Amino acid sequence: MRLHELGPKAGSKKRKRRLARGISAGQGASAGKGMRGQKARAGGSTRPGFEGGQQPLYRRLPKLKHFPLVNRKEYTTINVSKLASLAANSEVTLASLMEAGIVTTNDGPLKILGDGELNVPLNVKAAAFTAGAKAKIEAAGGTCETSDANS
């Protein structure tokens, strides 16, 4: 086999349609585009997203970066650094933090965030912990207990 003998397999290449070359060519007169109308004209097609003059979908949707979550979870958040002022081995819940005046409002279940340092061992009961917060509490000798109720 030589390079000049190479070619596509028989039947794999279709010949180009020759439009508007008379009725015997099969695509004469209207060139397969039907009778008149926008789609029959040269360059006659609408841009993507055009809905015939109706306000298109991309303009009907709100111009926001993201759509809000429907059932978003609201937490009362507090950083690990705020817990450092508590007594050693004390139990930390949302109620105890409100009594101590560290948290002033109940915005939902308690979530502990990992900003700051903690050197006091505490028994923390909260609805959620970040990975960093959990690591810092356990490194200080404390325990993390997840509770589903509004702790």
C-alpha cells in the first residue's frame, strides 16, 4: 500500500448538495428551504435565545449571582476564640453561652466555627462544628458532641 492509494472507505463520504442548480438537480427553485419566510432568506436566522419578540428567558430571570436556598439552615455561630474565657471542663451549650453573655441572640441551633485559639478543655454540645473547630476543641482536651435539638 502506498500513500497515493489511501482514501476514505467507499460510501463513507457523501457528495455536497448543489443548491439552486435547476429542477433536475433535485434542490432547484427554493433549494429545499420551502416557500418564503425568514428561514428561506440569506442570513435569515434568529440569534440564540430569541423568542420571537417575547421577553427571552435570560432577561426574565433575576440578575443575581446565585438563587437562594429554599430551606436554608440558620445557625447561631460562635468562634472557638470566644470559648477560651470559660472555666475548664464546663459544659458549653447555647443556653449556657446566653447565660454567660457570650451569645446575645438565639438565631437557631449552635454552630462552632474554628477561628482563634483554645487552651481550655471544654465539653461542647452543638448542632454543628467546622472541621477546624472540632480539631481545636479536641486538641485542648475537650469533647465535641453533636445534638440535633436547638442546643
